[in-house]
Amino acid sequence: MKAKVHVTLKPGVLDPQGKAVQHALDSLGFSGVGEVRQGKYIEIDLSDTDTELARGHVENMCKKLLANTVIENYTIEITE
Amino acid sequence: MKAKVHVTLKPGVLDPQGKAVQHALDSLGFSGVGEVRQGKYIEIDLSDTDTELARGHVENMCKKLLANTVIENYTIEITE
Amino acid sequence: MTEITPEVIANHGLSEEEYLKILKIIGREPNITELGIFSVMWSEHCSYKSSKKWLRTLPTKAPWVICGPGENAGIVEIGDNQAIVFKMESHNHPSFIEPYQGAATGVGGIMRDVFTMGARPIANLNSLRFGRPDHPKTKHLISGVVAGIAGYGNCMGVPTVGGECEFHSSYDGNNLVNAMTVGLAPCNNIFYSAAAGIGNSVVYVGSKTGRDGIHGATMASTEFSEDNESKRPTVQVGDPFTEKLLLEACLELMNTDAIIAIQDMGAAGLTSSSFEMASKGGVGIEMNLDAVPQREEGMTAYEMMLSESQERMLMVLKPGSENEAKLIFEKWELDFAIIGILTDTNHMVLRHKGEIVADLPIDPLAEASPEYDRPWVETPQATVASIVNNTSPKEINKAIKTLIGCPDQSSKRWIWEQYDHMVMADTIGRPGGDAAIVRVHGTMKAIAVSTDCNPRYCFADPYEGGKQAVAESWRNITATGAKPLAITDNMNFGNPERPEIMGQFVGCIKGIGDACKALDYPVVSGNVSLYNETNGIGILPTPTIGGVGLIANINNCASIAFEKEGQDIIIIGETEGHMGQSLYLREIEGSEEGTPPPVDLAAERFNGNFVRKMIERGRITTCHDISGGGLIVALAEMAIASGIGCAIEIPKDTPTILGWLFGEDQARYVIASSEVKDIIAEASAQNIKAEKIGQTKGRQLTVGKEITISLDELVQLHQSWLPNFMSQT
Amino acid sequence: MKTSIIVFPGSNCDRDIKVALTASLGSAPDMVWHGATELPETDLIVIPGGFSYGDYLRAGALAAHSPVMREVVLRADAGVPVLGICNGFQILTEAGLLPGVLMRNAALKFICKDVFLKVQNANTVFTSGYSEGQIIRIPIAHHDGNYETDKETLKKLESNGQIVFQYCDEMGALTKEANYNGSLANIAGITNQNHTVLGMMPHPERQVDLFQGGTDGKALFDGLLNSLKI
Ligand SMILES: Nc1ncnc2c1ncn2[C@@H]1O[C@H](COP(=O)(O)OP(=O)(O)O)[C@@H](O)[C@H]1O
Ligand SMILES: [Mg+2]
């Protein structure tokens, strides 16, 4: 199975990278660009065969390592 | 509208970060973890009102700035 | 198996003639793996086929040289059983295609060249050339290249202490990224690449092999065209973290006596490393490709042999030491695999999946690679530059400001502040001076390092330009008080199949050679990058010189900053006012005309030795060589570096005011001292021209009565161009 | 006095800090490999700068989960002083020994340069070599030094004297221009509540002899020796 994990900054947490991208898009002449937020997208190959079990494992990975839960949220999607 | 952009390394391109994360998950005792690939996930607020127009704009942003098309692929999703 | 058609042969960059030579060597048709091996081994990049004949003419010896060209890097001795190992290498084409990764892997590659010889890298430098600032690609290239160099070097924990960064339209389609690494090794523990000991294991360590940059080596040897830009080959991605582990693991293993030979896998990866080790050692190798650590599934023998995956090494180990080595690499979490053994067949035999996939004789392939005596024509003599004699104080004032803030002369602080230039805590002369100074850890010794070249000089007169590049390097090293020891050269040129380009190459080599001989400053390593051309437009000839010198005692060295107010300023050397090819001409009159300043090597030597003695004896601590922009730019830089101004007078008998201020005559230094009389007397006793021209004082740069520029304004002009340029859109 | 330096794969200021500590303390520290499950007896733990695990994922995140860090946390809880410099600071926040996070520099670029710091609390084991309000000059060299935390935590840091170093200009003013990485409240270094754990982005170990251009960093190590004299 495969886990697709999105790690994003919590609302309200300053995002220097997103801000810089927004600024750069602006200077490149893209108009109408509002807020930009940049997060991480992580794909993990898993040997699990049960979706719920897999989700539990990945949940743990996020808490322990993949996200810094002080400032980041995460979402998990499990696919075949 | 909002654009959700995923930027990922092309298949076959070395992903040092993914490799390190895979290794770390392993050392943390998560078993059955296969390949890990790390990409970027970018959310952009847009003032566009037409989905296809918005997609076109974001397509351009990806080519010009958000993705390094020599080594990266991108996908775009436009939502309300 | 792929059939070997004329098209396949051509796609591998092999000429018909070369293919016939292959047939003769192996007495049959090669298979595709073998053809791939020939193509990378005989590419310009690996075989130096156009340049070999000329490189051989360079002086490479001196009593302090331990190892000259031919190994991974050159080595000079610095006493106390210590040696400096250094080399410069280009990553021009890859950085144009993908600036960040191209530059990063360039830095990674050159560091491997140095630590593969047993040296810990202690300094990095980078010589950069970009197209004209207003070319649409320039900004993107600068930001990617600088970030890539920073990303790799910073992570490795090796300080990046110097370099150059200049602009010219001839680099619009071919930027130059020349990376240099300087390392420190014990003289009695240096490692070479010659394999020895029939039956010994051939060991692969480092990262796994993927399909990275297959054909990178042949790519680096072909001209770009619009079409080529879209046919991008897979770009290698650097992993500096793995390289840091590789460095520590190799150095740890080098402290045991397990290694017989070691060679990094650079361009043409496993192919060139294995052939080189075998050829130098006069042995054969039998390799089992199934044992090669692989990152991807289904890799063919062809792909494994041609892959340019980074952060890998090949070693020959003493029998019985395999386990000890394995433990070290496992501790550092790196792959370790025995992939072959040395044989007495003088053949490279490759097995894959139970079959022999290549069987090639080593020597004919490695040593009998093609060598060309390419036709060349002498570069025609440049005409003498015409110059508008604009000597009103107002115009001069404006010119000084323009020069100090122009792209080439402006401060490159924006670049070096992205480089960790202080890690290892031995950087005692930071970027911004003539040469950077790096202390030899735990001693009172230091090395001075610098990269130099003036491509406009080389274009106008390759011979004088080649001489000048070496002389300027020697001067920059000397100005810190160091004794210049040796150089590495990175020859960046256009298409050598054009006789006028080949003529530039030949001229520069001759100039470099003569200067090295006259200055006792041999070439110990180097690199050639040809075909830097887009749509038939070649770059200016750019033979970058990386120089290394030794400071015996860091209590006696000099910087370009004025020390205090009230000191006398002295100019050493003859000022004739040579304006041809000067920065003034280019920036003020928009002309790149004339002949470059001729270099009198004897004067260089006398004047430099005099200045160095003064520094060594502690008589002066402020010294700057005079180069681009002439005397006045040198003075402005000294003032900017110190926050102390100066006032100078133009000598009454000066034939040309512009020439005196802006001329780029060679063999000159500015020094500041409180013992002006003694110094001038000593100089004249040796027939060296030394003239007092003014004093350090105040917070202005003042020339005579009518020209005054505040230091604040100079600083502002000098510092602002690059950051402003990079933040503009 | 016994000190330990923790070495992770990718640490690269471990030698520099060893040299600085040895010069001030007169004895060489123990170098402890990240895989160690036990720490030697020690009066001070130092986590050096560098790029542990290449700074991959988040700077300091992978190192914070190394086996040795469990031991470091235990010792810190027992009151053993822990000093984290640069990457060490990042690791301490990721390991939860210090509050907040170090994000990408506001300008997104690596910055290496001398900066001025105002010593805001000279009353800790780490800063006794300085006086309160003193302005010192030492270099920074990092990509992720942009300190960020929530309002409440910031208040606590402020009221409890946990903000030890702040970026300032030559005259000591806490200006925006002097705050090169964009840190909240110009924060360059903070301690835990008990002032026994210090994380700082600047590198004191790079300013310990005059040839390096200054000795403002040496005062930190000399001060440590004084306050920890055992
Ligand atoms: N790309 C770069 N990286 C690091 N330092 C640089 C770079 N470009 C220029 N510098 C530094 O800026 C200073 C001035 O460079 P340059 O004008 O080439 O010096 P010089 O004329 O003495 O050869 C030198 O100290 C040099 O090391
Ligand atoms: Mg110079």
C-alpha cells in the first residue's frame, strides 16, 4: 500500500517560504495571487495490507517524526 | 478559488530527503516501510473565477517558478 | 542487444575514425556496453584528446611538489609532514541546465577528488562567469548556482572562502562554474589510484547507483544548440549529507592500513574509475555487476557502467582487511560491496546476470585514447585602444564611482554571505581580500588561496592573457605575505575544432607556461572544459587559475584594509598608464579594445618578492595588488575594507592622468606604512620603483584638491549593485 | 570538569567546539556518537552545529530522535546543563527541551556573517562571562534560524528571563535590520525555564582567538567554566 501524507503549517503560523513564493509570483507578473502556503507532501510505500492498520502506523509516524505538531498539521490518505 | 499544487521529483531522480526519512522511520522501529519520496505541496489563493483560466495561470506558475521541470513533475488541482 | 549502427555510434559522440580504431583494438564489433565504455573514455572530458598535446608543455615540477597532474589532485608540501592537496574542476554545462544541482554536484565532485587522496578539505573556492546582467537567464542562473554551491559546501562543513564572479555577454549561453577544493593531508599518508595485488578485492562504497546523468561526460563535450537544450539528459542530484559521511568514513579507513588504492567515481563513474585504477596499476579487473549496489530496478550493464550517480568511491583493499573496512562503512551508514577482483589479464571483464557483458583490453582503451593535434591559428594582434581623454575632475569623480559599483568590480558579499566561510574556525582572512587565508589547523602556518583570470585580456591576446592570469594569482597570494607554491588551472574555451579557438587555447597555455616557469609556480592539477559554445558563439577564453601559497607565521601577514590613519601610502612598481582592455575603457567608454597590459615577469618577481619580505618581516600589514580598475579602484577597496579614507596626489610629471588613476599596468602593489623613507630606500637599493602617493586619513577618498568621494558613498556603491540586481524583477 | 559533545551524522562544528572547550576548560571533552545509549558522566552536554542528517525533513528533526537524545533529555531533566549551538539549538527544540521552532530564514537564504548580540540575561551558567546588556559580536551561519513561537510562550520567555541573546545593531538597538533571519522578537538564544538548557543560533566557538577576528565567544566558555567549577 501507499500512504500519501500532507504536512501543512497550522493556520496563523508564519510561513516564510509561502510568503516568498507569493512575493515571487507577484514580481513575475502573476496578478490576483493571494496567500500562498507551502507544505510537504510525502509518499510512503508500506508493506501493510490493511488500510486501517496502515493508517494507524502512518499516524504514528506523523506524530513522532514527519510533522512537528507544535506548528504543523497533517493529513493521511492510504491507497492501494 | 484555490489551487493545490503537488511538486514531486521525477521517477528515477535521487531523493536524498526521502532516503533519510525512510532510514529514520526504520530506526524508529517502523517496520515494513519501503521507499519514501518527499515533495512539496503548495496552496495558492487565486482571484480567478474560472477554473480553466485558473488552471492555465497556475500551469504557468509551475513552469516558471514552483517546479524545477528538469527534475520535477507537478500536478494542479483547482477548488472553490 | 542493441545493434551497433552508424547512428548509434554517432549518438555516442564517436567519429568514424575512432570507431575504426575500436574495431582494431578489440578485433571485433563491440556490443552496446562496450561501445558506451569507449564513448565515455574517449570523450573530450575524460580523454583530453584535444588538449593533451599542449597540457604536456606546462611546467609541473618544483622541489615542494609531491604530486603533479595525472592524479585526482595535485600535492605540495608545506613542512612538518604536511601537504596541501588541491584541484579545480568545471561543472559548466550541468549548471547551465540545472543551476542548483549542477553547481552542487560540481562542488561535491571536486571535494571527492581531494579526499580520495587522503586529505581533509579545508577550503573551497568558486570561479563564476555569467552572461550579461540584463540577459533574461542571468539572475536565475546566479541564484541557483550560488545556492547550489552553498547547499553542498555548507552541509559538508568546509568553508567556502573565495572566488570570483564576473559578467560578459559571451557567457549568455554558457555560464562557467569552476569549483576548487584545497585539502590538508599528512605527507606520509597520501593515497593514489594505481591498483595492485592480483587477487585483491575491488570494493564499491558510498551511495547506490541509479540512472543519474547517463552520458553526462559526453554531454560535457558537445556544443549546445537550441535543440540540445530541450534534449536534457537526466540531471544528477547531489546528496551532501551522504558525501559528508563518505568523507568521514574514508578518512577513518585511511587511518588503518587497509587501502591499497582508491579512486572517486566522477564523470563516467564506474567506467573511468575502474579503468584508471587498472591502467595505472598495470592489472586487469573482473567485476560482477550484480554486486553493485543499485537504487533502481532492472538496471543494465550499460547503465551501471555509465551512471554518474554521485557520492561513490572505488577501492582496492589489502587482503583480509575487508571486514574492518566494511564495519567502518556500516557505522557511517553507507553501502559497501565487494564487486570484483584484480586479475593479471590486463582486461576488464564485466559479468552481469551470469553472462560476460564486456571484455576489453585496458591499456589500449585508457592510454591509447585518441590524441589530436588540432589545427590552430595565432590570434591576430589587437589594435591599440583609442581613448577619449576625459580628465575633468567631475568626469573622474563619476568614473571612480561607476567602476567601484559596476557588476564586475562590485562587492560579491551577497554571494559569500550565503557560503559558510568560517566553519572549521580557521578562516583568518575572510572573502573580500586579495586571497583568503586559512590557518593550518593547530599551527601558526596558514595557506593563502585565490582564483583569477581576466578573459578580456585573454581574448585580445591569449599569450599575454595567460601570463597575466598566473601573474595576478601569484600577486594575490603574495599580497597576503604568502609564498606562492603552485596552481591548478581550469581551461574554459569554445569549440576546439575551430582553429581560432584552438589558437586561443594554445596561446593561453604558452602564456601560462612561461609565467609559471618565471615565477616558480608550477601547475600541479587542472581541468579542461571545451565546447563552451552556443549556436557558434564561443565564450571568451577563460583559463581560470587557482593559486595556493604558504604563510609561515600568521603573526606576519597582510590584509587589504588600512590599519590606521596617518600612514603613508606607497605604490610599488612602474606605472605607465596602460589603458587597453581596462575596466575603465569597458565601463566608461563601452569599448573592449586594445592590447592587454604586457606582463614583465622579471618585474613581477622582483616586486612581489620585495613586498613579501616586507610583510614577512612585519614591516607592513596592509597590502593590495593592483588589478582591474587600476590604482584608484585598489585604493577605494582598501578604504572600504577598513572604514579609513585616504588622500593622494597625482605626481606632477604624470604623462597621463587617466592612465595613472585607472591604468592596469602589472606587477604593482599598494602598501601603507609608517616607515615610508626606509621602505623607499630599501626598494630603490634593489632597483624597485616605490613612490609615496598619499596618506590614510579621514572618511573620504580624495585625489588632489578637486576630487573627493565620501566613504559612505563608496561603500554604498560597492555593496549595493549585486543585492539590488538580485532583488529586482 | 567533564564535558560531552554529541556527534550526529552530519554534525560539522564538533571539532570547532571541541577546540574552544578544550582551550577554556583545559581538558578535552568526550565525543559521544549519536548511536550511544549511555552518556559518560558529564557536567555539561554540548550539541554542536552542522547539518545533522543533512537537515532533511526539518533541521534537527531526525537527530532529535537519535538514541542518544533520550539520554540527553534525562540528564537535562536532572539538571545537567545542555548547550545547543545552531543545529544544536534546532535539535533541542525538536527534542522538546526548548520551546518554539526555528524556521527557514525570512529571506530564504543561508546567512553567514558577524552579528551583534545583546546579552539580556547574564545570570545563567552559560552567560556569566558577560554582563547584562553587553553587546557582543559573533558570527551566525545558518539557513533555518528564524525563531517562532506562540504569543503565550513568548510572554513566558520574556517574563522569565529566558531570552538570553537578541540580535541588535552595533549600538545595541533591537532593529529589524539587525534581525537578519526574521526571528520573533530578535531572538538569537533562549533557555528553558530553569536556565539549564541554552539554545543559540550564533557560533561562539568561532570567536575564541584573535586570529579569528575577535574573542567575544571565548567569554561564554570561560564563564561556563567559572559557573560550573567543580
Ligand atoms: N563567487 C565568489 N565566492 C566567494 N568569494 C568571492 C566570489 N566572487 C568574489 N569573491 C571574493 O571577492 C573578492 C574580490 O574578488 P576579485 O575582484 O576577483 O579579487 P581580485 O581582483 O583581487 O582577484 C575576493 O576576496 C574574492 O574571493
Ligand atoms: Mg587581487
